[in-house]
Amino acid sequence: MPRPADDLFDRYMQAFQASETHTADCHTCQRGQPCESGTPLHQRFARLQDAWTHRQSRKQP
């Protein structure tokens, strides 16, 4: 039986991809100083990563 889709994981991976894609093309973000358009992308990724990590840490083995 297929597992149900995991919306949080999907959003986390999409945010990761958006952050990585932006950083690859943005010299400011590459220097560790997020630019105006990169900041919300990086913040969204960090929030979703925290949510995913928190949820995973609460799962029973």
C-alpha cells in the first residue's frame, strides 16, 4: 500500500531547492550575506527544516 504524501517534507524540499537555486546565482548570498530577495527564501527553508527536524525527533522508533 502506498504511503500518504507528506506535505511538510514536500514543502521542505521545495524550499531547499529554491534557496539553493537562488544562492547559486546570487553573489551576495554566496558571500554569506543574504540579499533582499534571498532572505525570505532562506528563512522559509530554515523554518521548514526546523519543523521537519522537530517532527522527526518526536516520532517513535
